[in-house]
Amino acid sequence: MAVIIVVNLTVAFSYHMFYGAWPFYYTPVVHHTAHRVIMTYHSLSTPFIGIVTLFFIEIIEMRSKVIKPLKYMAFIGGVCGGIGAIFWAYSDNFLLHHVFLVGLSLLLVCAILLLYGLIPGKEVKESEYYRDIPKIAGFNILHLSGVIVVGSMIVFAVFGALAAIIMLEIDQPFFLVEVVFLDRVTPKELFQELASFHMRLMNALLLTGVLILTFRYTGVKGKLAKIGLWMLLIGVIAMTAGYFLMLVMGKAANAILMPARALILFTGVIIAFYGWREVSKEELGSEYETSSLGPKVKAVLQNPLRLTMFIPFFLAGLIVVLPGMFVVADLDAYRDISNYTVERNFATGHPHILITLGAIVVFCLIIHNLIPKNKLRKIFGWSLFASMLLAFPAAAFYFLRSPTDVAGELILKFIILGGLFLLFFDVLLFLGFIVHQAIVKRERFSENIIPLVIE
């Protein structure tokens, strides 16, 4: 599925580069642009959902009888969804849309099975890790957060499907991000609201699922675990409720959504600090307790992959939340015609940044699972670290730039692209290594997999 994502990115970028406008913009034909962009999004998100589902199987304890069907359906659904979406995005062959629908249908069944698998029962063998974690109605609150996330994804997947059905029925496709989400004047119809909620909440829920995986992978324990999990649970409930209330309350629901996101983000900060502390303990061993702060920090630098794995939780706050606060604090000024392009870039850009940060966390988990602790893993760790420091801080300055600073805008764009190309190169290098191990060395990966959760 990682191969599918790489191919889809290459096809989409190449098309816009050579047959459309410069990739920062899109061609002015709204009908075809809507078709291409929406399906390109789905061609990337469906394999990513399949990968996250497979990691849930590896990391989170669940009913044993759902594991095997989940593996097959997540893999086939991710592949069919990705291939069908990207090829239908650039062709008029509606048969490819049916391949895409097969993938979506399998992933929907996956979500239902995953929801069932996370519900407490005799088949669910909880590890010692959950002994001190609070429970509600038989659920430990980590699993309960997972159930709410997966259940909400099912509901909002249906919302997205309803919006698509209505769009086809009235024969009025629209470019969601550029036309609907950013149109502050024209009142939105119900199907447009459903599509907008589908995009935003599915993005947020998928990233919250990645955070749940990272929490369990890191093995946060003690008081920090209780604080983090209660914040996560409250944040997930409030965030989901806030998006539902938007249908009734409109923008006033942001008063619920903003604190909810902050709670979830703070859980990520707890994960990061706890994870780095554990890395330092592993590197220093018995010397950890007597070491000062300097050696402890140096010890974390000895494991660049796990250093990099937790940085996205901080970047999410520094690059999305802080610029967002500046924009929201003076929203009328940013929506003025002179600043409109900046606010427009932030509105379209911040979901892309968040999902990319989540994908980097998952990529780090994959590398940890398949590559032993050696020089190659360190190369990946430092390269990913460099790509994030290039692309994402530059994106924050890009969001807050002056609309009249044309030269600065162009420089920031190239810095962002440089970081993203480095990230893309890391993915290609990883896939090349995996293919080399499988074909040239004929190694079986089942013999080399490093357990993600060790009790």
C-alpha cells in the first residue's frame, strides 16, 4: 500500500506539472479540477486508512476472530481504493470508479469489524499494561477512545457518501476545497456541508487514531497515562460532538472544537516527552538515574528515528495551532480582500500539514518494525528529521506572510518543496531497501519483524 501511495503522488504531481499549471495552482476548469483533486485525495487516504488499520491489529489488543479478516480486507480495500481512485481521477472510465467503490466498501466493513473487535469481551486478552488504566462500563479508556474514533469515522463516511450521491444526482460537481470550504458568502446547501464535514472530521479522526497507536506503542504509564488518556477521551468526545453541532450552531461550534483539539494535542505532548525519556533510559541503561540533563538529551540523539517520531506532536501545535490563533484573533482583517490569499492558504493548507505529520509518525513506526537498529535506520531518522525542519516551519511563515511579499513567498514555497521532496526520497529509499531485501537477499520479513509492543 505504501507503493500505491508513492505511485499516486507521482502521477498526480506529474500531471499537474506537465499538463496543468505549476503545481502550486490548478487549472481553471472547475469540473475537471474537482474530479481530479477529490479523487487524488481519496487515492492517498484509502491506502493510508488500510495501513493504520493494520497497525491497530499489531498494536492494540482486540478480539482474535476479527484479526484475519481485517488483515485481508484492509490490504485489498486499501489497494483497490488507491488504484481505482487515482486512475479514475485522470480518465473517464467509470469502471475504475467501481474498483474504487469496492475498496471503500471493504474499508467500511473493516471499520465495522474493528469497532466490534475493540469492544470488551472474553476473547480480548488485555495485557498487564491496562491494569492501572481507568475503565468506564468495562472499557479501558484507551479502547473507548478508539471505539468512539472508529464509530465516528463510520458515521462521517456515510455523510461523505450521501454528499457524493447528491452531487451525482443533481449533476453539479464542485471543487470542495477551493469553492465550497473557502466560499464565505454563498450559503452552503446540505450536501456541501456534509462533504465539508466529511473531509475535516475524517482527517481529524484518522490523526487521532494515529495518536492512539503511538500512545500504546510508547507504553505511557503511571499518572501521565491517566492524565493523557482522560484528556484524549474528553477531547475525542468533544471534537466529535462539535462537528455534529456545527450542523445546528454553525461557526459557534468552534468554541467546543478548539478546546477539544487542544486536549488531544496535549496528549500528544505527553506521549512525546514520555517516549523520549524511555529512549534515553534505553541508551543510558543503569546510568540514567545519575545522569544530568545534557547526557540524557544526547542519549535521545543516539536514536534519531524515535526522536523524529515524536516531533510531529510539537510541530502540529507550532505550525497549525499558533498560526491559526493569529488568523482567528484577527479574522476580519485576514478575510479582507488584501489578505484573502493568506487566509485561503491557511484554510486549505493546515489539514494537509496535519495529515502529512501523521503519515510521518506512521512511516517511523513502519521503519521501526522492519529495519533493525543500525546505520540505515539512523540515516532514515536524520533524513526525516531534516525534511520536517525544512518543510513545516517554512509553512508556518508562509501562512503568516505579507500578501505583498512576492519574493519571500516564492522562497518559502521552494523551501517547503525541498523538504517534501526529501521526505518523498526517504519513502522511495525505504521501498527500494524492502524490495532489495525481498528479491536480492530473498529474506522473509516475517523472520525479521521487530515487535512494536513489548511487555
